[in-house]
Amino acid sequence: MLRLIHNQTIAGSIFVDDIDDGLPNKNVHRLGSTADPKAYPRDGYANKAKQPSYVPVTKKYPVVVNGPPAWYSTVPGYIDVEQTPRVILSAAKGKIFKLSQPGPTNYPLITVVSFTAADVAAPVVTGATIGLIPADLTIVGTGFLSLTPNDSTVYITGTGAVAPLTRLAILALGGTAQFTDLLIVIPAAAVPLIASPGTFVRVNSDDHISNVFTV
């Protein structure tokens, strides 16, 4: 998969026209069957989404603690596309390649990130403990890091609940703070009232919310 990220150096969506599924001479061929000799992979087969072609300026994604999305966070816009032959060609020497190169302003219009399904897997919390001195909160598990431009968030509810803490906010605390794909350490000063038991933690990454873990 490729993620095409809007660098926000211009206003408005960016049209990647050589992977577009809506060109006039292609619409008539979308018959929904791989057996049809006139069908094109980029036009979408049955049960297969069409290739998106506009990279939006911003993207909103749901952040869930309990129940429905509680609020939305806006990040630089992006689309994810499968590496079909047409997309591979575009990334090598077509429109994707050209948009990712420095232009007249010395800034590329998009950033291209290659990733696999494992890179955006749902996070899983397998352990959460409170230290003695200092009383840091240590969370272990998998899938904690979000694929750029998204940022991961830790939710602490119950006893000692605090406002949601993003990865960047945790790292900005310095000291013992850590945030990797497998480990999160939140310094005691940021979570002074957490208790065991009675405190619950969840991690949000790549639009996925983890299981609830009791500290």
C-alpha cells in the first residue's frame, strides 16, 4: 500500500489524474467482472473499492473512548492506494512521482509513505502497571504507533483520570517518558492520582481503539 499525504503547501485537494477512476474513456468499461476484457483494475471490480484520486487538505478521524466517537481530530489529508501496476508506474515516473518532488517553492506537494497492513493493525494492551518511585504508568502491548500523519493517543479513565495524552504530548514531558510500538511510559507527574485497581487505560492508533486494561 501507498499513503499519499497532502503537505499543505497549497490550498485545496490535489488531483492525481493518472490513477483516477473517473476518466470519461474508462467509465463505460466498469462492468464489475475480472472476466470482462474491457474491465480495468483501477475501475474497481465487484466488492473492490475504486482507486481514490484526490488527496484532501485535511482528514478527520474518530477518537473513541467508550461508545461512539467522542470527538474528531484533524490531521493533514491523505489517501491510501493499493500498489496496482498503474499505481506502481505512477509512483516510479508518473504523477505520484512528480507530486512528491520539490517544485518551484522547493516543497513537494505530497509525501509518499509505503506501508503494510501490519503497520496499521489495531493496538492491543497486554499490561499496565504503576511504578513505586517514581510512580510512572507503564503500558505494554502491540501496535501503539500510528502511521504518519496520524498520532496515537492514550486514554486514562476511572480513578486518576486525565485528559487524553497524545504521543507527542507524552514525549514532550521528557524524563522517563517513552512511546514505542510496544511500550509507553508516562511520567508520574502527568498521572499523579492513578490507582491500582480502579484506573483503566486504552490506546488509540490508526483509527483503532484498543481493549480496556485495568491498571
